[in-house]
Amino acid sequence: LGAALVPGLIMTPVSSLLEACNAGHMNPEPLYKRWYRGVMPRGVREVIFGLGINQLSDACEERVSGIENAFAKTCAGSLMAGMLSGYLSHVPHSISTLKLLKPNLPYPHIIRDMVDENIARTPKDWLPGARRAFASLLTVFLPKGCLIRTAQICGSFIIINGTIATLDNRK
């Protein structure tokens, strides 16, 4: 398991630096401070992404039945792995991004803000406590933007694994 975590752990500082460079217009901190804002949830996201593209894609591909074409089988496995990885990594991704953009907010406040944004998605005739509880569930289990980000991850997995499969088949 330790070796499976290494790609995500290696990508965390690289991803942090790239995201910090893109956030300079919203976070005025110098780059040497900005890059580690949200590094812990970003690390979780990168580990999930790394496990998804490296281990889960292969495991899903092995379980695909009824598809004989190797490329199509790779794409199906990548699609399944991308869906799971995208879903599981979305909340850590959102938290790391918000911490990068709002470095002065503590993590509990960031999560509370995420829940507050989901209150509008709850039935208005419910009691305030029930609405807040349901908004908390929505924040964790059906987060905003998850479908779009998951589709992007599925596409990335299909492109990367499909390219590798195509190159492997040329040998």
C-alpha cells in the first residue's frame, strides 16, 4: 500500500506549486507561502487520483466483461475508476482550493461556508436544523460541481490510459 501512495505524495508539491501560480490574482501572498495553502487536503486529493489512475483503473479493467477490444476495455476501466476517483476526491479538492483562495480562514470555517452554500439546495419548508443537517449531507455526499470535475477526471484517465494501451499494443 505504501508504494501505491507514492505517486500522489510526489504530485502534491508539484500540484501545489502549479495551483499557487494560478491563484496569484486572488491570493496576494508571496508564492513561497501560497504554495502550501491547502496542502493537506490537496495531498488527499492527489493520493486518491494516483490510486485511481494507477491501481483502480487496472482493477476495473480486469473486471470488465463482454468487451473484447483491448482499447475499449481500457477506456471502460478508466471510466469506472475516474468516476470513483472524481467523486471521492471532490471534497478534498474543494477544501484545498478554498484554503488557497482564502488563506486566512481556518478549515472549520471553510467547511461551514461549504455547508451554508448548500442550504439553498434544501427544502425551504423544513426546520432550520433539519435543513442544516441535510445541507451537511449534501456537502459531503452530493457536493456542488462534482459531476463536472468527475467528467474531467474520467476524460483524463481515458486519455492517459488509452494512450498507454495504444502504445503498448504497437510493440
